[in-house]
Amino acid sequence: MNIMSLLPLWVLMTSFLAAIVIFLLPEERHRLRSTINIGAAIIKIGLIILLIRLVAQQETPEVSLEVLPGLSLVLRADALAMLFAGLSSILWLCTTLYAIGYLENAPNRSRFFGYFSLCVASTMGISLAGNLFTFLIFYELLTLSTYPLVVHRGTPQSLKAGRTYLAYTLSGGVVLLVGVALFYAFAGDLAFGQTAQMAEFTHTSPIASAIIFLLLIGGMAVKAALFPFHGWLPTAMVAPAPVSALLHAVAVVKAGAFGIIRVVYDVFGIELAWQQGYLLPLSLIASFTILYGSWRALQQTDIKKRLAFSTVSQVSYIILGVTLIGPLGTIGGLVHLLHQGLMKVTLFFCAGNYAETLGIHKIHELNGTGKRMPMTSAAFTLGALGMIGIPPVAGFISKWYLGTGALAAGMDWVIWVLIGSSLLNAAYFLPVLYRIWFLPQQGQWPHESFTQWRDTIPLLLIPALITAALSVAAGLFAGSDLSPLSWARLIVIREYQP
Amino acid sequence: MNELIDLTLVCILLGLASLSLFTQSLFRAVMFFILLGLILALVWIRLDAPDIALAEAAIGAGITGILLLDALAHLRATSNTPPQLRQLKQPRFWLALISGAGVILLLALAISEPLAPAVALDLQVSENLTNSGVTHPITAILLNFRSYDTLLEVAVLVLAALVAVTLRQSDEHPVVNEYLPNPLLHACLKLFFPMIFLVSMYLLWAGAAQPGGAFQAGAVLAAAFVLFYLVGLKTQLAQNDIYLKGGWIFGLALFVLVGSMPLLYGQPFLTYPDSQAGIFILLIELGLTLSIGWILFSMFLLSQSSPLQKKDSP
Amino acid sequence: MSSYLIFAYGGVGLCGIGVFGFILHTHLLRRLIAFNLLGSGTFLILVGLSQSGRGEADYIPQALVLTGIVVAVAATALALVLIRRWAALTQHATLPEDQGPS
Amino acid sequence: MSLLAILQSFLLIAGALMFCIGSLGLIRFPDTYTRIHALTKADNLGLGLIVLALILNVESVALALKLLLIWGLVMIASALSGHLVAWEADEQCIPLCQPGETERHLESEDE
Amino acid sequence: MVHFPMAGLVVFPLLGALVSLALSQRWRTLMSFALILALLLNNALLLLQFYSQGMFNEAMGNWPAPLGIELRIDGLALIFSLMSAIVASICALYAYVYLRPAQLKLFWPFFWFLWVALNSIWLSSDLFNLYVGLELLSLAAVGLVALSRDALSLAAALRYLFAALLGSIGYLLGVALLYATYGTLSLVELSQHFSLTLSSSVALGFMFIGLLMKTAVFPMHSWLPPAHGGALTPVSALLSALVIKASFYIVLRLWTELSLDSAPTSAGLLMGILGSAAILWGGWMALHQTHLKLVVAYSTLAQIGYFMLIFPLLSDTNPHASHLAFQGGILMLLAHALAKAGMFLAAGNLLFCTGQKDLHSLAGLSRYRPLNIFAFGLAGVSIMGLPPSGGFNGKWLIIQSAMLQSQWQWVLVILLGSLLSAAYIFRVFSYTYQEVEGGDRFKQPSPLLEWSALSLSVLSILLGFASMLVLDLLPSHSVVTQ
């Protein structure tokens, strides 16, 4: 076992060890803590880059540990894993920077950053999981490590949100557990990608297979906030902004979506799932969630709530893409995983900036912020445009592939879903942009701080700008070899190859 | 004829048992219980178990009875409600009745099955008796074949005494020795002490070949200690923590020491050296006798120091 | 019926009475007496039954009963210490849940 | 039935009878002082008779002596304990009772 | 053949008891810790011996069974011995810091006798010897409960004592019947001659009722919460983690040795139903307690229910699935021992910080004493059976076994139980996360207290990764089911 094959473990460990060290640091050691945190994030990005290079060379580094008879924890870096891991590692750095700024002078930072790192470690585990068992373990760990973040403020409201969050995710976890346990009990100990054996099992016992699929997807759907399991997401908005960003863009929701991708592609195999007719109901639910989420977003007056419902809708794009058989739809789904992460994190950063700098929480208070905070507003605008799907921001690429994928799969009605949702997106984002740029300021800002800065403090601003830039770059340079799109292509090639 | 005696004994036994549980007065209940112990001693004789009869009379009836009576005297101060026959209507009664009847039924069913033990352990006992160092099979079992049980059992005794110490209040005054200033008692006991010790040691010595042994001897010794205490002799020893606890653990320590020595020679735990088993058994029994006597005595003593007479409380 | 077996049945009776009393009574001292009856019954069954299977004295169960008696006495003594302490502290000889609403 | 057996039976029955009488006294007599009287005296005699009956049956002298020793010891013990009870009762000023009166204090304490 | 390590398991704690009774305070502490080290070392030696020669017996006094008493080291015994060594050492360390000198003086001998009893039970393969061990254990445990000497703990101790005595007598009744029927007390020999007749069924029935009463299986559980919740903290940890395991261990031993897995399934089913009731009832009660340690105590009740679920799953029709259940049960027992001890110690620290028993007083602790909350939480993860933890692995194996045998009802119970346990543990959490005015008004427990709680909790999590180390000690399933 050489150093390189241990890389997946080290990727996990960078944030895990960081979490432990941070927990043990006294509360007052802010500077040291920030240094460790940022250092770990940078090291992780370096490791991920190494790993991506390996994976691009057709290698799949793998670490495994037998924890139960015939059952192993497997960390394996395949192409799909690297897509999610890459996103997480970049956004971890950005979110950490942002959180350091956001929580300056706040209490409980040791606890916060500890769980934050733990949360990222679980996300890494989810992305690198080489079988369903490993996936399950990190999936539950994610639930556990996000709970303290959701209730971080300790107010009755946030405690209530925490309860809701747990009620949803733990129940989902139980459903997933049953699904995974059934899978192991009957289909056997199959690693991701052993779809041929799964096909064999499905042909011998189709009902069991269908139940397993239902349970697995049902369990993941809670975190992915598919309708009707989306209730926790808007409630969890009481958490601090970096947590919301993390929840929506990287960790929880994405973990659910990523899990669904894994189940469809690597547990069952898309061909099998398609043949068995599992995918159509899923795509119907996803489509409904897209429209429903957008519709609800339209009704919200709170910025973060609106963004939350927007997430409900956007994540379902990913799932919709997964259900479209054929390379194009798959590319659309996969690439949206990344694009949506970048864009949504930008939006949350900006919402946080508005709240922190000017005390703005409601949409109608946004009038004229473009003048007071031009750079934040610019980033917000880019994110919003991306969400609507306007080129050249990344969101367009995803929608384009989804649309063409739907046509290729012969599901023309999906086009109408996409159009309808884009219209709704526009309907709830464009008025906001209009208020920001074109309406004059109405009276005093609710609660202004950082008056010495033109926009807001750099630690809050820079992450937002970086992610905004990244989401534009992902769209502009979609053709280059380094873009998410080409990586998604790589995955698809490998998926459809055999 | 014999069966008739046995049946009568059983009937008396059951009658006394019922009386000791359901008589109104607690004092009488305890009395009946002690009586039951004595009858049990007879029963053990009928069961060809003189060792148990001795133990039952000395330990079961004697010491348990004394402790119960002693406790009763202290409980007088409490709101001591006798059992009410009103309980007959409560579900508790029915639960008790059903459980009791169920136990009897099940056990009777189980017993009524003909027995054909697959293993003849008693034969093994008699075969190995010559190597055990003693000639009385029960002593051989208790201190050689199954000496490990006995070791743990002594630990149980020490533990019980320990609880008594634990619950002694730290703010309590040490015992004021309320001996009986009766001159006749003094005179007689001085005469008797050597004899009681002699009896105790005889029981110990006899244990090697016939009924008797450390526990019976210990019980007698405890009686001697109690008498010592009653005439006000030398009981300040028991006030000293070191002597108190040292006395408890003496036998156990000796036992552990002798038992672990063979480990150094590559023998299993509690193995006696060949041909010297008898001496070692006697040594251990001596230690146990002293400790058991001391433990039983200190139970009595510790119970004296609880300030329980709070008659003025409501 | 051998006299061994008669006493084994006597032990069964003692056990039954013991269980009945143990559950029925709330007074701790009476419970303790019931426990001791139960113990004596068990010892009788142990010796009586195994000897009736062989038809002669069996020393193994006798030795076990000797051990058992000592253990039972130790337990009784411990229980008495606890009961007395409890009574001294609370002026009750029953457990709180059995004291009724008074 | 030999003469010895008849004698033995007589002694045994007489001894048992003495025990019964002693017990009857314990129940019937009115106060502590008279009760110990009944117990110690009658029981000592009863035991003596029984020991005598047993001695007639033994072969060795040693065993006979042991039996006699038991009797002696029990006599001393019961004399002493009888004395102690009476002495303690006197200390506690328990009154003498006339026939027909019953001791109230013991009963009342039990309830 | 080296006899030392096996006898050491009994001799060292006995020496500890003697030493702690005889010596003065300073030497008592010093010798106690020296002996704890010796015992840990002894366990390590035993482990090595086990690795080199596998399962082995040793006849006490050189009298082989059935005449004498044989001690046996097999994987199961070794696992439990190691478990008690680890938990007891850490609890002793905790007690050393936590208890007042006067309490500590009394704690040591009880602690050592408890350990003697535990080890003698793990090793014993003799029915009557197990009885003596059980009595020693109960009396030591009762003494420990009574250590705090207030009325509440006295009542708890009395209740516990009576339950324990009744349980022992039930067990002894069974032993009496078995001896009369088979003429032997040796478990090995008994298993060779054993057959399920009327009398042996009655015997086993009495034994199981007695043992389960000592384990506090629903509905014979009412003594447990006050005893475990009311005792001094290190005592609660010892009781919940180790003492209740002892009687359960005997049940498990009897069940597997006597091949009761081929018995009528109704017995297993009954055990399973009792277990299910315990899981749901314990969880429900834990959810409605207002006193922190009672929450933890009721959670023990629920956890006992999980152990019971392995009995309906041990069947000889499906050896593979049956073996999974067995392994899962052992893992759960082990994980519970570590996690529950950690949880009690952490709860003790929390109570020490606030000085109050009420859950509401925990508000703000997560901010000022995060380490203790973290310890509590890690233990909670294992108790809830969430991954990665020993508790999860055990639960996983049991679920797998139930699925393979199509006994879906247990799966449902386990899942419901998990949700309930998550509910009561997160309920405690949400109290600690409340932000309140008034700043840091809490006491600071010494670091040793915090770290001993944390170390146990961490071990219960690590067990999730090192389960194979444990399971490799157990025999493969062909041996278990014979």
C-alpha cells in the first residue's frame, strides 16, 4: 500500500483531524484555530488535485478496512466521487473564510468550527464512499455533525428547527438503513459499480429489488429535500449564514442528491433502473418538486426562505438529470450538482452579507443596496442569473444539457418543466435584482455595521466574489479540459462505456 | 412409621412458615421463624445431613434469629404497620397467590419426573477422598474439591460486614459498652469461656473427619465474642478500625495466600501440596473460623451503635 | 415415597409460601423472612431431590447447601442493616412506593 | 420387649412429659418470674430423664460421660439464663402478677 | 501451561479488596492503582495466551470438573473480562477524583469485590459457582448503591437487594433441579447430557426468570432506574455498564451451551417480546424524565431490550444468520458497556457543573463545558446506534440476521427503538444548546474527570472501526451452534 493509494484516507483526515484539533483548542485561540482551519482546507484542495490527476489517469485509489465480517469501509476515488469531493473542498475553503468573518466576536466558535470541519469530513466520506455501507455511515455522521450547527444560536426558534431537522433526517436515515440492510442481506456485499450482479439479483427477485430501490431513494430524498420531504429545509434557515450555505450548496442537500446519483448509476445501473421503470416516477416527482419549489419561492418575503425554496427546486434538477437515460441528461444532472453548489453558495454568502452589514432580512428592504454594497450585489446578481439559466453563467450549461438530454431520452414534457421553472425563477429573482439596482434606498438600513468599509469586510466579501467568479468561469470555460462539464463528460463516458 | 414422622415434620414446617408470614405480630413472626429454623435442623438430620443441621441451628436459626430480633427492637420506633387483611382485595394479593401457586405447581411437576442422574458425582467424591487430606467428605468438598466456592463465599461474608460499616453514621458516637453488670454472669462466663473456645476448636478439628468445620466453629466463636461483649471485656478492640477490618480479612487473606502459592510452582490456583493437604486445610479453616466469628460478632456490634431510638418522632 | 422426596415436596411448599409472602408483604422485615423461607425451601429441594434420585446421602448438594446457608445469612444481615438504616432515616419499614397515599 | 426397653420408654415418655408441662407453664403462668421457673426447672428435669434413657443404651463410658456433660452444661446455662432474665426483669421493675392477671406490656408492645 | 494469568483475574482483585481494607489511605490508593495496572497487564497476557493456544480450561485446586470447578477462557469470557477491565479502570480513576476521601475509603473494597465477582462470573463454567459469584456481585453492587447513604439511595439499594436476592434464589432453584436431574454442576458436562424435558424446562425457566430479574428486563425492571440513577456517578457507571451484563452473560452462556437455539421457538419469541417491550417502554420513559441521570438509567432499560432480541434470532435452522445475531449481540453488549459508562460519567460531570439534577439547568453548558457535552454526545451516538460506533455495528448485525430469517417484527422494533433513543438523547442535547443569560456560572470539573468520560465514549466509537478485533475472538458459527 503506497502513499498514493492512501490518498482518499488523507483527504478525509485533513478535515477530520482539523475537527479534533479545533475541538480541543480553547475558545480564545481564534487565530490559531483559523490558521489550522484554512491550512487544512488548502492542504485538502492540494490532495484533491493530486487525486483528480490520478483518477484522470484511469486509476482508482482505494482504502478499505474490514469492520464487520465480510463488510468493509471502503474509500475509493472514482470519477464521480472526485466531482463531489472537488466541489466540497473548494467550497469548504470559501465557507471557512466566510465563517471566520461572519462569526467574528461571536461565542462558541470552537464548537462551531469543530462541527463545521466534521461536517465537511462526512461530506468527503460520502463522496469517497466505495460501497453503500460506507455511504450510510458517513451519511448518518453528516446528520449528527450538522445538528449542532443548525441549533448553533441556541434560541428557542433554532432549537425547534433543530428538532424538525432531526425528525426528518433521522427518519430518513432509518429508511435508508433498512434499505441498505436489505441490500446487504439479499443482494450481497456489492461495491459501487457492480451493477451486473445487481441486475442478476433484480431479475431473480424483482420485488425485493424494487423495495430496496424505493427505500434507498426514499431515505436519500429526505436530505435531497424532494417533495414531500422538503419541510425541514426552510425551517433550518434560522442557522447562521455559513451553515445555510454549507447545508444548501455542499453538505446536506447535495449529499442526498449525490446519494441518489450513486444509487441510480452505481448500485442499480441506469440501464437496469430504466428497464425496470424505476426512473419515470422519480423524474415525475423531481419535476413536480422543481415547479413546486419555485412556486413556493415566489411567495416568500424573507430572502433566506426564498433561497431555500429555490434550493428545493434546483436540487431536483440534478435528480431530474439522473433520471434521463442517455449521456446528455446525465451530464446535465452531474454538472448541475457542481454549478448549483457554486451559485447557491454565492447567493447565501450575499444574503449573509446583507444581513450582517445592513441588517436586511426581507426582500423589500433590499431597495438600493446596489449602491451601498456594489460588489456583493454584483455577486448576487451573477448567482441569480445563473439560477435563472442565463448564459454565460454556469446554470445555463446545466439546463441546456438537461433539455437536450430530455429530448434524447424521449421525454419531451421535461422541456416544459424546464421552461416553466425558468420562468418562475426569473419571476422570483428578477424583481429582487430590480430592487437592488434600480430602486432607491428607503430610509435607514435596519441595522448597519462595518460603516468604515465601502462594501463589507473583506473576509465576507472575498468568498462571495470567488464563488461568483467560479460560477461564471464554469460557464464561460465550459469547453476547457478543467471545467466541471468536461469532468462530467469523463464520468459519463466511463459510466456508459461497458 | 418414618414416613409419618417425615410428613408430620413437613406439616409443622409449612405451618410454621405460614404462621411466620401471616401472624399479626411481627415479634411472633420472628419467633415462629426461629422455631422454623430449629425444626429445619431436625429435618436436616432426617435428610442425613448432620453438617447442615449444625449449621442451620447455629447460623440459620441462631444468628439470623438474633439479627432479626435485634432489628425488630430497632424497628419498634418506626410506623410499623402490621399486614392488613384488607389486602385481600388488592391485585397484589392475587399476583402473590398466582405466583405462589404457580411456583408450587411448576416445582411439583418438575419434581415428579423420575430421576436418573447421568453423572455419579458422589462416587467421584468417595474415590478422591483419600487424596483430599481429610476424611469427612463435606469438608473435602468445601475446602478442597470446591474450595473456590468457599473462597468467594467468605468474600460474601466480608462484604456483608462491610456494608454494615458503610452505613454506620460518621457522626455517631462510639459504642458505649452497655454490658450487664451482673456478678453471677461474670463469674459463670469466666468459667465458660475456655469451654466455649474449646467447643469451637473441637468443631473445627472434628470437621476433618466428621460433621463440623469452620462455619459452625465460627458461629460458636461469635457467640463467645458476644458474651465477651456482654460482660464488658476487651471489646475496645472492635472499636479500632484496623483490628475490626483486620479480623474480617484475616481468614480470606490466609486463604488467598495459601491458594496462590501453588501458582508460583506452576500449579493451578488453590492446589494443595501433595500429602500436606490436611495441614493446609486445617490452617485455612482456622483462619476462616476466627474471621467468621469476628465478622458475625462485628455485625452484632455494629448494629448496637445505630442511634435508632427516636421515639419522639411522630 | 422416600423421606428424601417428602422433604423435597416440603421444600416446594416452603418455596410457594415464600413467594406468596414475598410478593404480598410490603413490610421489609416480613419480606426478608419470606426470602429466607424461599431459601430454605430451595435448599430442601436441592438436597432432598438429589438424594432421592440416588437413594442415599449425597455430599455434594449438602456442601452446596452449607455454602448457600452462609451466603443467605450474609445477605440477610446486609438487608437488615439496610432496613434499619432506612427505618432510622424515614421512620418507615416499607419502601416509598408501598407506603400508600398517606 | 426387654426390661431395659421398658425402662427406657418410661424415662423417655416421662422426659417428654416434663417438657410438655414446662411448655404448658410457659403459656399458662401469668408473669415473667413464674414463667422462667416453669421453663428452667421442668426442662432440666425433662432433659435429665431423656439423657438417662439414652445412657442406658450406650456401650462406651465416654459417650455416657458426654451425655452427662451435656446435661450438666444445659443445667448451668439454664440456671444462668433464668437468673439473668429474672434479674433484668427486676431491673425493669416488671411487677409480679397474681394468677388470672395477664401481662399487658408485652402484648401491647407487639401491636 | 501457565496458570498465572487466568487465576490472576480473581486473585488480583481479591488482593485489591484485602489491601484496600487493611492499608492506610495513601497506600490504599497507591496499591489499588498498582493492582489495576497489574490486572490490565494480566488481561493482556491472557489475550496473548488465548491467541497462542485458543480456548483453555483450568481446574481450580487441580480437581477437574465435574468434581472440582473449572474456569474457562474462551473468546466470550475474554471479551467480557477485557471489557470489565477497561471500564472498571477508568471508573476507578474517575472515582478517585470524584469521591470524597471518606466515600473513597469505602468505595475501594466494594469496587474490588465487584471486580472479583465479575471476573469469577466471566470465567466460571460451574452452575453453583456462578450462583456464588452472582451473590457476591449483587451484594457488592448493593453496597455501592448504598454508599451515598441518603434515604433515596437506601430505598434504591433495598429495592435492588430484594430483586437481586429473589433473582438469585430463582437461579438456585433451577440449579437444584438441574443437579438433581443430571447429577452434575459443570456446564460442559451438562451440555453433553442435556435434553429438554419437563423438569429441565422448569429449571431453566426459573433460572432465566431469576437472571432476567437481575438484568432488569421488562417487566422486572422497576428497581433499576432508581438504583442506577440515584447512585454516585462512578457507581452508576459500573452498575449500568458491567453489573447487569453479568446475569445476562449467564443467560447467554446457558442458551448457547445448552443449544437452546434448537428449542421450541416460543421461548425465543417470548424473550424477543420482552426485549421489544423493554426497548419501547425504556425509551418512552427516558423521553419523559426530568432528571438527567434517570434519562441515562432508563436508556439502560431500553438497551437491555436490544440484547434480548438476539434470542429469537439464535436458531439452528440458519446458522449463518444465527451467528450474525450472536456477534451483533456481543458487539451491542460491549458497545453499551463502554458508551453507557462514558455517558454516566459525562452526566455526572454535567451534574457537577450545574449542581442541579434538573434537565433545565443544563442550559448553556454546551457553550461553557463543550468537552463534557461532546463526551455525552459521542456516547449517545453509540447508544442511538448511529454510525460509526460499536452500537451501530451491533445493531446492523442483528438487523441483518433478522432480515435473513424474515423476522421483520424485530427490525421494526429496533428501528422504532433507535428513533426513540435519538429522541431522548437529542432532547438532552437541545437543553444544553440553549443560550441563557448570566455567563459562565458553572463549576469546572477536573480534567481527569472530563477525560475519563471522554475516553470511554471515544472507545465506544472506535469499537465501530475495530469490531473485527473483537469478533475474531469469538468462535466461528459452527462451534457456537455445535
